[in-house]
Amino acid sequence: MSFRFKIMTNEQLLEEIQKKGLISEEIGNKLKKESLLSGRSAEDIIHSQRLVEDEKIGRLKSEILKIPYKKIDASKLGDEILQLIPEETARTYGAVPISKEENLLVIGMVHPDDPKAQEVLKFIARRNRLNLGVYIISYGDWQDVLKRYSPYKSEIEAAVQSLNLKSSSRGRESVRLEDLTNASLEEAPIIKIVAKTFGEAVQKGASDIHVEPMENYLRIRLRTDGQLKEEVSLPLELAQPIVSRIKIISNLKIDETRIPQDGRFKTKVSDREIDFRVSTFPTPLGEKVAIRVLDPSTGLKSFDQLGLEGKNLETVKEGLVKPFGMILITGPTGSGKTTTLYALLQTLNKENVNILSLEDPVEYFVSGVNQSQVHPEIGYDFASGLREILRQDPDIIMVGEIRDNETAELAIHAALTGHIVLSTLHTNNATGVIPRLIDMKIDPFLIPPSLNLMVSQRLIGRLCQNCKESETAPVELQKIIKKTLAGLPGEITSAYQEPYKIYHSVGCPKCQGRGIVGRIAIFEVFKMSKELEKIVNSNPTSQSIFEEAKNQGMVTLRQDGILKALSGLVGVEEVLRETEEA
């Protein structure tokens, strides 16, 4: 069946529903306003308020668009059928698989006139070498199928329906996920909601969980691959019990709601020990909770997994074999600096060295490394901690962040006295490290003998390799790519010839329809040299430092990103966006 359907707007649908006498003109006008203000479709609002039976609207649309209507039973759809269209695609485009017959994929669509949905479904059919058959389905049937995709949502709904709002008053530092459901009948629904949310976050590879009271409901969002997305909305009455439950297992004060609190707990998910770091934050609507999911299997990475390769990797390895000196990682918040520090630590972590770290907070526990969390509120900050570390006979020191002059001076002193020092600094690029240290009142003559490597990075969504497609870049983009790569050695650029090809992913079962599977870093790395030492000791400028970096053959952030885009690892648009100010 081909996609050549009449397009029906929100307003037209409401008019047709009114003509059939299913709603009054007054209600129709209210729906138009509500749809406009909320951004929700009229059909969504009608469904949620149960103004008209879903089937009646489905059959009306079938009549208007000349597409057959089909009533479906979600419970009879097998997992092998559901896998043909990823959950994210089904959720975004209102389309679900109904059956597969030889070379025909039969799909049900809420909005078969949506051109974008048509394009995506054509791609899925093409990849599976299938033809498409299309039916209109009701909004309610579509929602029922989505529940089959996500047991989490249906389990949460079931827990809400059976809810008793009493919560537990026991506290513990470490829990087992299965234990969270072993409670009294009165406590079980809340505990189940919390436990299932933790499990869902780990299963989806989320880095953070956000529990946020809104004006009329409680929303739970997960951050996956850097993007926040609402997973479920709950009645506002559940805000306090859910927050209380999280506080209990994090060993926080339940009755303290006026000030922020921090805590953490461990749990086992799929035979993996997962650490959850909890932060509460008071708002006028109630306490917001942000939970960092610290999964060692995803957080501790090798250089290859990070995206360090080619010349950048060679330069890093050269810096790591030096017996002393600083390696500084730069980039904005959320650019993966700490993950890179851990990768460096794992490389240096040998039995014959003493490694100590100061972190705020300790994100991952690394065997063989003596890790300490700073507590500025009691006077134990990076500077004071660094003084104490120097009394512990260290070989390698990791400082979470150099924030002030005192910490910078101590770190440089440590590097000058025979220690390897790893830390982070907030600058836009690697060449900004030296000017930043000078701004922090570090004497320029101390920088060359203490500083080995300067690394800058950003995180970019990694394209799904299963569903990526290539295309020739548009003319303007061709010019940008050519200009960016100009000046790089031929051995680096020879693999990519004009016209340049770029890649994008549209979504498949493997990537759950997102087109993205994790993130990868883009880097720029350069080292201290005799030429750079001369520049630093003679009134250095950002331009003179950058010129020396180019003379070293430094691959810039944008260049590294473009090379990864031409290799099909990332999307070129995101690279250009993330490196705009680098």
C-alpha cells in the first residue's frame, strides 16, 4: 500500500467530530484553545478526558482519509512483531506493527497522513525488505500497544491503582533491588514504583534520574545519551511518599525538607553492583530529587571506548610515560572529563605505585586507588586535601578540579617535586589551559617544567551502526568540511575524498528508534615542547600558543569531530554545533 493519503489538520478533525455530533461547538472551541496552548493534539486531549470513544474517532478518520480501520488487541501481539518497529518510533510517530505476512509488514497508524511518519516507516520496511500495509487504529489501541513495549509504564500504572500512600521508616545504607519490593502491603506500591524506576534507568543506560514535582503532577525523567526525556507522570499526591522512600534508602533525613541533602546507596541490578548518588533540592512545589546512576560497566572506559585515536592517542600515551608532571583535561560541565581521568588512572594503576585521589564526589570506586571525597563545609577542600595527600607518599595524584589559585599552586608544586598529577580545568579548548593558569596567578616560568599534556574534549552522540545511512554532504557543508580539514597531514585526510559523505541514523530496534547508541568524545591534545616553553616565558598570547599547537600537528576538536563524522561514527551537524565556540 502506498502512502498517498489526504492530510487532515487538528482543526479539520475537530470540525468533522462536531459535524457528526460527537462534541458540541463549545467543547470544540475549548479543545482548539487547549491544543494550541499545550501543544498536544486534539485527539490526545479527547482521549485523556474521555470525551468521545476512541473507536468512533478512528472510524471517522477512516471514512475521511479512505484508509481501512482496524481494531487491534495489544495482548495478542508477540514480542517478535513488536521488534519490527522500535518503541521510540512507535511512540513518536503513532505507528505500531500489527502483523507480518511473508514480505508484508502490516502497521496500524493513528496519523497515517503524517509525512515524517511515512518517511520513517518506509525506511524500516526497506531495511527489512518488506512491503507496507496500513490501517488506521484508535488512539486508545495505540496506547495499549505502547504499554506492551514498556512494562515499566504498565507496572507503574498498576502500582498507582493499588496505591496506599504510607511509606517505610527504616533506613539503610545499602539495599538489594529485590528487597525494595519485600515490604508490607501498605508500603509495596511506593516501594515498587521507586524500585522499578531504578531498574528502568539502569536497563536504558541512563546517567541520571529526575523526580520533579510540577504544578499538577509528578514527573520522572531519565537522561540517556545526554538527553532528558519524561518517562512517566504520576499523581502529585505521590511526590512526598516517593521522595521519602528515596531518602530512606539513601540514609537522608525524611523530616528535613527546607535544605538540600546529599546521599548515596548501592543496589544490584542484573548481577551488577550499581551506585546511586542522590541529591534533594527544595522548591516551592516540593522537593526535587536528582539521582546520578553510576554503573562501572559504562562509566569506566578504555581509550578506544572514549574515542581517543590516531595522533591524539599517540600524544596521550607519550605524556603518560613521563615520570612526573601535570595532565590537565578541559571542557564544559558534562563533557566527560571525569570519565577520561578515570581512564588515565586505570592505565597508570599498577601494583608498584601509590595512587591517591581527591574527588567531589567519588563517582566510581577504582580498585587499587585510594579515593577521598572532599567536604568543603568542614574545611576539607581540594587545597587542604592536596596538602594531606603529599604526606601520604604518593606517586600519582588525581585532583577532581583545579578551581582556585591555592589548589593550582599546590598541584604545580606536586608536579615539580616528582609526582604525576591528573586534574581538570574549565576552559573552552586545550590551548586555553596556559592562559587560564596565568589568570590564576601562576608564575609563567613554573608552567613549562610542571605541565606535560593539555587535553580538551566534548561528548557527541554515537550513531547507531545498524541503521546509519550515508549521503553526499550539501555544497555548503562540503566547503565547511574542506576548510576544517585544511592543514591536517595527508596521512590523516587521505582516506576521505571529495565529495564528502556524511551519515545519519533514523532508528531501528537495536537503538530503540533513537538513532544514537551512547556517546563518544572528540578531543584535541597537545603537549609541552621547547618551542612552547619559549612562548610561555615571553609574554604568551592565545594566538601564539595556538600557532605552536598547529606546528605540533594538533588535531582540533572540530577536526577530530569532522573526521569521526566522515567515518560514520557521529553526525556532522552535532559536531559543528558542539564546537562552535571551541
